[in-house]
Amino acid sequence: MADLSDGFIALPGGFGTFDELFEIITWAQLGLHNKPIGLLDAADYFAPLLALVVHASTEGFIPASHQSILMHEENPIKLLDRFAFYSPQAKMSKWTEVPPER
């Protein structure tokens, strides 16, 4: 199914949604696809998840440049507009960024 899609949008959900979302994000990190990934952040449902991504980046587990893999909007039209104007990034480089000193 991932090969047939033009992009990925996660709606509020549970463990299955999170599993599929993180798998497709990981595939983007590994360079297996370069398609847009978005969250339809209805009623700020994904705010805690987005805060976790920032925290993981601050702690050095997610390169800062990889935070941009995940788009998010509360409004579905705005999210689809961002998808329409999506420009694939250069291939992600998982191992080149050095974590910040503590």
C-alpha cells in the first residue's frame, strides 16, 4: 500500500495508527520513500506527540532536520494544500548529525 500512495496522513487514533505512522516516518528517515507525511491535528490531538518529537530531538535521539518529516495542521484543507506544494527533501542522512553536548 505504501508503494501505491502519494503521501500519508494520520488521523487521531490509537496504537495501530501510531505503529503505521512511525513505520512510515522511519522509512522516510532510511530513504525508502520521499513522500509527504502529515497529521490531521484535530482539536490538538497530536500536540503531546509533537512535543515528544521535539523532546527526543532535544535529547539527541532525532536529528533536528528530521523534525520536518512530519507536517501537521488542524485544518484538512491546509494540510492538503501543504501536500500539494510538497517538495521532496534531499535523502535523509541518519548518521551525520552529532547530538548536542550536555
